[in-house]
Amino acid sequence: MNTYDVVVIGSGPGGYVAAIRCAQLGMKTAIIEKYNTLGGTCLNVGCIPSKALLDSSEHYHNADKNFKEHGIELTGLKPNMVQMIKRKDDVVDQTCKGVEFLMKKNKIDIYTGHGSFVDSNKISIAKADGSVEEIGAKKTIIATGSKPITPAAMNYDKQRVITSTEALKIDKLPKSMVIIGAGVIGLELGSVFARMGTKIEVIEFQDRILPGMDNDCAKELTKTLKKLGMTFHFNHKVTEVKGNKTSATIKFEAKEGGESQEIKADYCLIAIGRRPYTDGLGLDKAGVVADDRGRIEVDHHLQTNVPGIYAIGDVVKGAMLAHKAEEEGVFVAETLAGQKPHIDYNLIPGVVYTWPEVSAVGQTEEQLKEAGIPFKVGKFPFKALGRARASMDTDGMVKVLAHKDSDEILGVHMVGPRVADVIMEAVALMEFRASAEDMARICHPHPTFTEAVKEAALAATDNRPIHL
Ligand code: FAD
Ligand code: NAI
């Protein structure tokens, strides 16, 4: 039996990054993945494929709606979904192979098969050919990720009642789609199809999109998504979904109760959150405990209740984000090597890749109010920015929240062009506990979208934006 210093179960961004860092630190490392390709949800059916389709559909949308204004005239424009999906598959394939290359480069042994604990130091791997192999682990990192939540009443059939996994493979443009949940997946994948002409109706339990994110950003994005043709049924709950060969029928009603409504659509996409995935992992054999939501319980070292067994990423508490999983992977590897790493969970940025994009770091106004922290607000709209007018991307704004007395930046929220990238300035400055005045006094290149950050910081620090 092969025995390793560290065995990582799951090869998503949490697992593969943990494995690389362990190997870099001199540990003999193995990674177990039940699928044939490495990279987990993120690379195979999450971040990468969804962004590939978001980019393709945005190109189509621009060509269809905005090129004319730029003086570019096209005829015979139409989406070719088969090619779009093929390009997406190629991107995924190259990215997954990249991870395989990194495993080999770092001399990490890859085991393909379903891993499960035999005991706290032994893991069995059930392979596709029916064989089973056991390996020994001095330390184990559980990085088994998450799966979509699919309540029984929604009758998830993978054909017409689908989750993001199937939505990323649709190669014939649907005429209509109902999306349950106005969270990140609902809005990103809803945008992909709405941009190409699919009629999208979203049913959301809460009274707004993106619960938990800044309310002004959510309102601004709602306006743009409505312009794109998306319809929202807020404060509604779905009571039943049924699919057949060609369509799905969705029954829903007001949250407080009321008359039941029914919509028939080509597809129903369930996007109401994800659950930690530990099925068949044999947690009981190792004695590892999970909480009532199925998340593996960990302490501040990300160690489970069993010494030597750690857990990271979507399978533990916290934001279900690839970069959070990666940070935790590095954190555990360095902890195992005797180092003293640190993660500031308050400074994990969040991004929604709609157009305009939404991004955020730190606290929202609602959180600051709840915590009784006095703060001031500075806002700057993109429509006042030359760069945004040049590219016809004038929807959105940047909001900087700073402590009322110390001026320290407490939160930055943006909706607008390329804010997925622009947010990094705020993250970096907040890591160094900068003030809004520090942010405002930094020279920003002109003309760029980043000037909106400087202006919002000027507004926050002293209410003195230049271009407003
Ligand atoms: P995962 O990536 O889920 O990987 C877990 C791996 O473990 C899987 O490959 C699984 O097969 C394997 N596994 C599970 N059990 C076993 C077992 N017993 N034996 C062997 N292998 C096992 N996040 C972002 O930050 N940015 C985005 O833009 C973004 N977009 C997303 C879009 C979509 C459509 C979805 C669904 C998610 C998106 N996410 C995004 C979330 C992101 O994908 C996850 O947060 C991230 O993948 C979590 O990483 P992980 O390593 O914890 O788990
Ligand atoms: P989510 O938690 O973002 O949104 C779920 C939405 O569904 C919420 O608005 C919620 O109020 C609503 N909802 C819940 N139950 C409902 C019901 N029964 N009926 C109607 N509405 C209901 O979850 P989502 O969109 O499924 O994404 C899952 C995870 O994947 C997220 O936690 C996110 O972190 C991650 N992700 C991240 C992305 C990014 O970083 N850009 C992109 C896509 C996913």
C-alpha cells in the first residue's frame, strides 16, 4: 500500500491548489478525483465554462445591439450555439489539462476513482473498472466541494428541469426558460440566454436579486437586466416543477400565499444554492463530524474534529467561491508545514459576471448599520466618466464606505464595466488598511474605469469628487 504525507480528496480549486502547495513544501502528496478530468466544479461545470459562455453571448449581444452605434454594420447575424458550446468545451479541456500538467510537474500522484475513508489514516479508491485500491494518509485534506440543491418537488430530471451543469451544455437556443433563484448562477446563466433572445422569467423568494450584496448595486443591475428582457417575480415561491420531453411546467405563488400561477417553458433552471458534497465519503468511518447543513465542521486551522484530517472550500462554512477554496488550500498546506498562514475572510471579494459586472469587498451598509459602526458613503456613477462614455458602458457606479472618524475603508461595492477586475484595487488597499483619502490620493490612469474608484473615494473622504 502506498502511503503519503498528505492525501487530498477532490481536485477542484481547493484540492488541486492544496496539493501543489503541499508538494512545494516537500510533502509526498496524492490527489483523488472521481471524475476523469481534474479541476472540480470550477473548471468543468462552474467558473470557467460559465465565463466562456458569458463572453461569447456578450460578443453576440454587442454585435446585435451596440455595433451599429459604433459605426459597424452587420447583416445575417445569428448565434451558432453548437460552435459556442464547442469553444467552451475547448477552453475547459485546455484548462483541465493544465491542472494535470501541474500535478505531474509537482510530482503529485493522481488517483482516479471515488475516495472514501476506511479509517482516519486509510482511504479506499473505487475505480471505474470495478477495482479498489487502498492508500495510506498521514494527513488528509477533504476538498469534495458542493452540488446544486434540488428539492424533490422541483423534480430535477436533467432534461428539461436542469441545474447549471446541464444549462452549460444546451446547444440549441431555447425560446423560453424559467429560472428559480435570482442569485449568482440565475443571473449569470440567465444573461447568457437572454442576450441571445431567450425569454427569461426569474422566480425569486426574496424581494430583490442577489440577497446579501449591496442593495444599490442590486437595484442598478435589476434595471439593466430588465432592459435585456428578463422578467422577475420577486417574493414568490415555487410549489412544483414538472418536466416532459419538450418542456417544463412551473407552479408558483406569492410567498405569503395566494393564487397559484403556472408557466410553461422550454427549460426550468434550478439555481437556489448549493450543498456541501460528502456523499459516500465514509465520514463516519473516520469519525469526522458535519453540521446540520452538511458542512464539515472545522476549527480555525481548518482541522476537523479528527486530528490530521482537514477540510476546505465549498464543503466547509463560508462563501462558496473558487478563490476562497484556493486560499484555504494554501492555508492548510502551510499549516501542515509548521507555518503560520492567515486568511482575512472579510476581504474575500465577490464578483457577479453579468454585464455590467458586480463586485464587492468588505462590509455592506446593512452590515455596518447592524454592527453599529459609524460610516460615510461616497458614490460615483460611471456615466460621469469619459472612459465609460467612450465604450458606451455608462450603467453603474462605485460606492466606497469608510469609517466616519478614522476614514478607514470598510467596504467597496461596484456595478459597472470591468469591475470584476477593478475591485482588486480596493482589496489590496483594504489589506493594508488604507483610508478613503489614501485611495483618493493615488494617481489613477486616465481614461480608465478605475477613475470611478478615485472619485468615489474623494466623495467618501471629504465629499469632493472632481467630475461630479
Ligand atoms: P469543487 O470545485 O466542487 O471540487 C470538488 C471535487 O471533488 C470535484 O471534482 C468532485 O468530483 C470531487 N469529489 C467529491 N467527492 C469525491 C470523492 N469521494 N472522491 C473523489 N473525488 C471526489 N466561484 C468563483 O469564485 N467564481 C466564479 O465565477 C464561479 N462561477 C461558478 C459558476 C457555476 C455555474 C458554479 C456551479 C459555480 C461557480 N463558482 C464560482 C463556485 C466554484 O465553482 C466553487 O466555489 C469551487 O469550485 C469550490 O471548489 P472546491 O475545491 O471546494 O470544490
Ligand atoms: P445563491 O445562493 O447565489 O442564490 C440562490 C438564490 O435563490 C437566492 O437569491 C435565494 O433567495 C433564492 N432561493 C432560494 N430558495 C428559493 C426557492 N425555493 N424559490 C425561489 N428562490 C429561492 O445560489 P446559486 O445562484 O445557486 O449559486 C450557488 C453558489 O455558487 C453561490 O454560493 C456562489 O457563491 C457560487 N457561484 C459563484 C459565482 C461567482 O462567483 N461569480 C457564479 C456562480 C456561482
